[in-house]
Amino acid sequence: MVLGPRLIFSVIVLLVVGAGGFYPVAGAVGSAHPSIVSHDLEVTINPATHELIGRDRMVVARPIEAGTVSFSLAPTLRVESLAMVDEGESRDGRERTHPLAFSVDRTVHPAGQRVAVSLPARGGESITLNWTYRGTINDPPKEPRHLRFVTPNETAGYIGEEGVYLSGESQWYPDIEGTSSTYRLHVHVPDGWTVVTQGRRQAETVRDGRMSSTWVVAEPAEALTLVANRFVVKTRDWTSRTGQRIELATYFFPDNAGLADEYLDATATYLDAYIGILGEYPFHRFAVVENFFPSGLGMPSFTLLGSGSIKRHYVQPYALGHEIVHSWIGNSVFHRQGAGNWVEGLTTYLANYYWHELTGDDRQAAEQRRMMVEGYSLYVEPDRDYPVSRFFAKHDERDNAIGYHKAAFVFQHLRHEIGDEAFWRGVKTFAQGHRNRPADWGDIERVFARESDRDLRWFFEQWVERDGAPELSLDEVHARSVRSQDGGETWRMTVRVRQSGRPFQMAVPLRVVLNNGTETKWIRLGPAAATTDELVVAARPLHVQLDPDWMAFRRIARDRLTPMLNGYVTDGKRTVARTVTGAVGPFQPVLDRIVERESQWPESRKTAIVSLGETALPPTGSVLVLGGADQRHRIESLVKESCGDLVRLREEGFDVKGRNYEGPAMAVLFTCRRAAAPGSMVTVLYGLSPGAVERASNFLFYYGWHSYVVFKNGAVVERGVWQDGPETKEVEVDGAR
């Protein structure tokens, strides 16, 4: 994901990770609104006192007329002086400057302050301003209120002994919103600390107890992010298959330094693949940097991952791969300010989904498509839906489902519509042709229309500019035998697919189960509520399955969704049933998280917490049961009623889908549809010892997409889903045979 710096987790994504931000359009010289051409920054950072001392020699594109220009700056930073550099030198060769009048407006706190500067009209192409400023930046990272445990912490910027994190949103240097510029940065930190920022490092020296380094960002960037800490650094010179030379690096804390090669190897693998897809990598290096708070952030030329993520080998495509794709999508081609955010959809498609297809992992590719379709169905209520074109930033799971998952599926449907050759040619043309430029959905439409030689206006109007998703069902299926002149036999099928609500034009796959195998056929849905098509198959058809591999984006009825913890989370009525009274011991993290998340909610929306066996469960809504082996007798009847034979609890273990697990280290999280309560779930967290349960409890809501997850000492040893299978209709044969 992206946030000034690209904030990346989908889950994280989690899925991952919060997102959005502003994507300024580079200003042009001579524009009515002045824009910054370049920053030459020198900053001293004192972690012990949270202090920043800064100087910025800034070049501003020439304003057409004299007037007041508003610069942004963190509210805790104080401008000590501001002067304009006169053209030409004085007789003694020194630079001539004269002070500028400015005023400060802090009423916009905590977002920032505005420094209003009176700039004279000039005849040249630009003017140069010298700023000096200082203050503290001390907003300690805090954890957002959310059911998930693995989420990016939130901060406007922080300087402290734990580490330094200064993003564009920190406003740690004066800036004009909506401009892009080049940067030169000279930064001083205590000896033993290392600075990481964008661009190319030109020098690094240690003197008088200070580490000083100089960095240059030669191509215009939207913002500059600076981090610093006590890192162990490892670098590798690497050459891609195309011959491009890139420096790979890791900046890890000592405890995780031994993981450097794993991350360097994974980085090389992803870069090699995506250079082939997206063209030349836009920067000279890529670094994986460890952060002192949980995060998944992507900036030009580096990514910032929290220590917990680094420890957990976060090299998966939805994590490190997603960050690397953002090097092109979002950090090289920008999202146009004020327009819909297309960046997360394309990045999610290429990293979270397409990587599995590229590497031949068809099962995981289908699983990603399932989570996208079901995530939309779970989190986007029809009356709260909105078009992909109106997604700007991720604030909740609804935004994630629309701006990441539905938007990703837009590219899947576009690829199917225009074909692989035109699609992948369009992806590369777009990434290279818009380098260091802002783009919007209109630019995407123009590129793919040109590469496919197709008018795609209807496609983008349908999938991007209007809300909703198709609701599909098999209406009827008939077949008849047809004999050819040579005595051979084929079967002609008449299939009708119905759409509820406003129809979508799209292609949908049908799997035809024959008496001797299967065939996949695609049916093209038109603008009518029902589409009838005739298909020919080679043998007698028995059943037809509607999109069994999740190839079509659509809305699934709640009572047809895969049983999973997220089904419980999204139910409008929820109950937690404890099997013990008083102190809840190992289950306390779950209860604390729920109570914390709902602390500001009205009572009518809050989760009810009851004791199983002492209070009757409500007849409707979803239930989360927390219990251990010593209370098995209180849970068994509820499990049997809703799960049948899928799960069986025993005194010293449990069975999941017939597989036996035993021992005090074992715990299981499983979800089934709640009997007699359509659309609701029964979820059970069950462990054979308090220790096993407590370890699983700490990351319970991370595992929201699975029907069952088996833990051993808190580590996942098995996970999966159980489904009814796709919508299936028996084929009616016309005439007797």
C-alpha cells in the first residue's frame, strides 16, 4: 500500500496495510502556482532529545506575479530565518540575500502549520530561498484500533532512541503541497547510527562523534522519507537477466542480521521477474530496511518492514513482492492527485495475485481470486458500495475490498477481454511511458485501448466508474444429442445464466462435467438480465458448475460464502461464548482486542460476551466460542450441530477432516455455518492446554480467511477451507435415450 511513502500490506493483505496519501503533480516553470524545483537540505538529528535542526536551500519555479505562497511545515518546527538569494554575486564574491516577510498559521494543527511567504515577481526562471528551522518531532508510533494484530502502527513522525522515522506526512522540511522536486540531503546523526533515504548515497563520514552522509535524488519525487537507526548493513551488487545493474541491500538490527541473505535472494528473484513484466527498474538500488515499529512501507528505492515481519521471513509476494512492484507502480508512475487511486489495484494484481500464476502455483492463484471475491462480498454492503474510481485511500476493510481487490480484478477482466499479448504489452508501455509522471484511470484506458486497438470505454465505465458487482446464477441447462453424417455424436447444450440487479457485460466460465471427463466453456453475458447460449461438448454432459475457480468478479450471497472467521467478524450480531467464568486466562488477548476495538461503538453494535452453559446463546447471529479441553463437554453439542463430522473434539486431541492431532501443544481455530441461522457462523478456538491457546490467541484475527487453522506451540501446521463447491446444476436431457 502507499501512504506518501507507499504503505504496503494487504492483508494484510492484512492485508496489509493502510494506505493512500497524496500524489502531487509536478509543477511547471512559469505556472500560476509556484512549485519547488529542488531542495538542498542539511539536517542534524538528535534522537535523545527528539530534535531536528534543519536548513533548506530551495529553488522555486518563478511565480508569474508577486503574491503570497503557502508552505507546509510540521507544527512543532519553528522557522528561525527565511531569506531570498539575490541574482548575481556581490563585489566580494559572496552570495547576497535579503530577508523575506512571512507569517505562521498553526490553526491547522495537528495536520501541520502553514508558513505564508510574500514572494516578489521575478524576471528569471526561478528564485532561491534559504530556510533555517528547528524543533522536535515526537509522535510515538501507536497501534490503531483494529481486530487484527499485524497492522501498521500510526505516527506523524518520530525522532527518538528507538529510531527515526520521517516521512512526507511528517512535514519535516518546508514544502508546497502538490509539487515534485529533486533533493540533495546532507544529514548528521550520532556515531553508530546509519541513515537510509531515497536516491543515491554519495558520501559517508564520521567526525566528532557524528555520522554524516550525503544523498542525491536526481529525478523529481513527490516527497522524501528519512529513517535512521543502529543497523547492520549488507549489500550485494546484482545484475538482472536484461543486464541492468542494481545494488541490493539490507539494513537490519543485530538480532535479525542473519536473515540478510534470505531477503537479498528474494529481492533478486522478484526484481528479475518484474523487470521482465514492467521494464527497466526505475532506481539504482533496492534496500530492505528494518523498522522499530510494525509497518509495511514502500518508498522509492527501499522498503520499511517492522521487526516482527522481518523475523517471520516476510518474503512472500503479498509482502516483499508487493513492495517491490510499488517501485514501478506508485513510486515511479504516480497516482494523479485528486483522481482515483489505481496504484493499489494494479500492484495487488501483479504481486498478490499474478506472482502465483507466473510461478505455476494454480492452487494459490485460485485462493487469491477467492479471497478477493469473498472479501468484497463480506465487507461491501450494497448500500455502502462505491465505484473503484472513487477509491483514494484505505481506511477500513470496505476500502480494501474495493480499492485493492475489486480494482485488481479489473485488470484480470481487462486481460481476458483484450488477450494476453495486448495486456502485457500495455502494462509495460504504461509503466515505462509514464515514468516520473502522474497518471489516472483515463491514462490507463488510453494505453490499453491503443495497445489492443479496441474501444474500451464501455469496459472502464462498467468496472471502474460505476459501483456494484454482478450476482450470477444458473437458470437452466438443457442438452440434446446430435449425430453427424459419419455416425459420430456430439452434444449441444443450452445454458441460461441470470444476473440480479444491473447487468454486467462479461465472460464467465462454466465447467461441464461429462460422463468421461470435464470441459470448460465460456459464456458471454450481455446487457440483459438473462443470457442464453448454446455450447457444444464432446460427450454426454451431466452437470454444469458456475465459475468453480473464481475467475469472475461477482457478489456471493452470505449464506454461500466459505465458512471462516471473517464471516463472524462481519456479522451484524456477534456473541463471544466463554466456557469459563471469572478470569479467562489464555483467552484474554482475544477479549481485550474486541473490547478495545469496540470501545467507541454504541451498545447496540457491541459484541455480547456470555458464559457458555450459563446463558443461552441468542438464536441469531454469529458466535465465537473460546474453550479448552477441560471444558470440552460444553462445546461438543454446538460443534456437532454446526460442523457435523468435519471436526471432532477428544479428551487428548481433536480431528479435523478425519486427521488426528494430539498433545498439549495443539490448538485449533475452526468455523462452520451456524445451524438454523443462515448467513451466520460458529467459530471455535479450542486448545489442549492454556499455553497452546494463549499462543494462538495472540494472532487469532490474522487467520480470518480460512475455515480451519491448526496450531502447534502457536505455529501454524495446517490450514484450509471447506466449501459446498460451486453452484451446480444438473443437465436436463431433451428427449428419451
